[in-house]
Amino acid sequence: MPLDATIVYEPADADGLVVAALSGELDLDRADAVRDQLAAIAADPAVRYLRIDVAGLDFIDSYGLGALVSARNSAAASGVTLTLAEPSPPVRKAIEVTGLGHVFGL
């Protein structure tokens, strides 16, 4: 049975930074929920920067990548800079294949 993607994060620090960690699998089943949760985090007026640690993602598909791109666009519309950090091998490969590295600050 696959592991659903899980998001863990703390409230924004004094500089407006939130570090969120994703773990498990980010695929069709969880993409919309993850996108919506990340957009909600970015909509908080105290947030200026949202760094997503994706070291714990074991799997990501095109829907998962689409969710991250959509979350990044929602964050940007709120004036929040969203970046990815510590990409796991599956995430790094997906980002390299799609050429999205510049979108996520990698």
C-alpha cells in the first residue's frame, strides 16, 4: 500500500520563512490535497518564504509535479517565494527531465 504524501511544518519565523517537509508519495491520489495545503500555507499573511523540503518524497509523478508548480504559482500570487530543498533522487530526476529546476530555485 503506497504512502500518502504528508506535509509537516511550523508557523512562520520572524523573517516570514516557513519550512515544510513532504514525505511519502506525491501522486494522483494526493496531488490536489498537497497543492491546496501548500497554497493555504502561502496565503498566511505572515509568510514571505516557503521552502519545501522534498528529501522524504519516495515517489513523484506528473500530477505531483503539477501540484508543486500550481502551489508555486499560488504562492507567487500571494507575494510568497516558494522553493524546493534537498530533492530526493526521484524528485531530482523528475525535475531534471521536465526542466523545472529554475522554477523551484534548484
